[in-house]
Amino acid sequence: GARGPSGVLEKDIVLTLARVVRNELERQGYEVVLTRQGNDNPSFEDRAALANAQRGFLFLTLHVSSTGPPGTARAYYYGGEKPDVPATPPPAGLIRWREAQLPSLALSRRFAELLQVQLALKFRGSPEIPSDAPVRQLRSIAGPAVAVEISSVAADSRALLDMGSGLAAAVLRALEAFRPLYQAGVR
């Protein structure tokens, strides 16, 4: 929902960047499912349900920040909050949304580390180490999940869109390094 001083809307930039990343990954043989196709606004639960229905998936959520040095990118992973002790356990075979990410914390962190290194190589001034953050979109994903935040809506839309090919290349390289770890079930 961020809006820049020049009228840049996060949602428009993010959808365009997601399509650039999707196109590059599909060109390399990966299957990509976008959780948003246009001006629709699916809920966190709808997006999580779509992702969690996939087999052998990795969830990547893109954002444009309202702050930060323009032209930089940062990866975030969900480090896990200690869930409240529920009064009653969930029904057999079900898991609470807020606990879905817990079994994948190590894989999410590993992918975030691999991705942040690539982002730092592509976007000068980006950190080399990802951050742990309680990103709402990540905690309900039952598989590896990472958020990427591009800075910032203060930049003009052309500068943000120009980051698309570098973002796609960074995601692809990180994914290629992560794939064997994921397939081996490294924790």
C-alpha cells in the first residue's frame, strides 16, 4: 500500500517485478504461481492457501518499502514467534495458520541467506545478511518462505522497474543454490 511522492504505487511496481521474476524462472524451467494477477487483493489466508496447495514449493513475497536507500534490496525470513499455548489443540491433522511456518524456519532462513548474498551483488548498498522479521505473509506458509523488500517508493517508477532483471537474476541464482539443499531436506 506504499505510495511515493511522485505517485508510485507499491502494488503496481510489485506486480510488474513479480512478472519479470516469473518470466525468468519459467524460462529456466521452473513452475511459478502468482498469488495476485492484477488489481485483485487476495487475503493473506487466500495467498497462503494457494501456496500451501503446491508441492515442493518456495514462497517469495515482494514489496517496495516506503523507506531505505533507493536501489537496494533486503531479504527477510520469519524467525518464528513463540506461539501462545492454545487452550485446546487443533483438530487432528490440522495446523494453526500462525504455526504453519515453524517446521520450515531453517530452510526459510537458508534461502534468505542465499538470496541476500545475490541481492547484495546486484544492488550496491544492500546488506549481505538477511533479517529476521515477523512478516505476516510468511508465518502461514507451510514451506520455505522469504520476503524481499525493494527500496523505495521515493525512487521514480522507472528506477524501481529497472531493478527487475537484477532481482530475477538474484532469485534464480539463489534458487539454483538452494534447490539441492531443499531436495535433500537440509535443516
